[in-house]
Amino acid sequence: GLEEWYRTLTMYGYPVIEEEERMAASLQPNWHALCEKAKLKDRSLGRVKKQFTIVTQGEVAEFKQTVTEMGEEYFKKGPGTGIELDEGLELMEAYHKTLAEMQSKREELGQALQLFNLPMVAYPELADVEASLKELSAIYALYSEFKDQREDWAKTLWADLDISNLEKGAEEFDAKAKKLPKNLKALRPYK
């Protein structure tokens, strides 16, 4: 190594700076001391890692329970059930927010599981709720658009009322509703 180079330079009479020679001589002992210190740290971190592993597993179990409860609530009382469409619009927004928060937490826990070499955990309820919200979004978007248009029409003065414009607008919404995919037409909010 480096000590051998300096020994060879000295042996052949090549001038070496004394400070460099001292540093080269202390390199090996310092390296061994550093390795020993690293081994001790690794052992002490092993205990900490074990504690964090236990904490992470607890957080995963708790999160899995929360996700399961959210999924059950969604399919019992969510926007796809037989509720009023205005209430459904509010629930859509709330569940989109909840889903985004839970997906963020899932990613955070996934990184922790990966860090501690723990098996990844699946949350099928998140995928089910996400798929359902995606389907329902088309129905509620159409309803929201219709609701906004109806409010605009309601502001029209009787003197300015154009019946043909109202009929045309209603026919357009009817056509949009009929164009929705078959699987959406089977959902309760569509009906």
C-alpha cells in the first residue's frame, strides 16, 4: 500500500516530506481503528434497526386496518351507493383526498419496508376504491356539468328565455349520458 511506496522512496534516497511520511505510517493503524469503530457502530445500529423494524411492522398493520375500514365504509356509504347526487359530489371530493393521502402513506411505508428488507404489503382495498372512483368520476362530472348549466339557465330572465336553447342543451346532456360506457350505466348514481 501507501506505506510501502514511501518506504521504497526512502530506500532509494528520494526526498520525502517528513509530515507525509508520518501520515503514511499512521495510515494503517488509523484504518484498523476506523474499521473497528465501524463494526461497533454496525452492531449498535443493528439493535436500532431491529427496533425500527418492529415499529414499521406495527405501522403497516395499523395502516392495513385503516385501509380495510375505509374500503368497507366506501362501499357501504360512499358515492356509489344510493345517495343523493349532491351528497355524492361531496363524497367524491372527500374520497379523492383520502385516497391521495393513503397512497402517499402506502409509498412511505413501502420505502420503509424496502429499507429494512421486509416483504411488501398489498392493499387491495386502495385499488378497489381507486377503480370505483375512476368509474364514478365520469358520472359525477356529467352531473356537475349539468348542475352548473341548470344554475345558469335558472338565472335567465323570463323575457330572455329561449325554449329551443333549453331543449338543445337538455338533448346534449341526454346524449352525453347515453354515450357513457355500459358498465357505468349499471351503477346506481347513473340511474
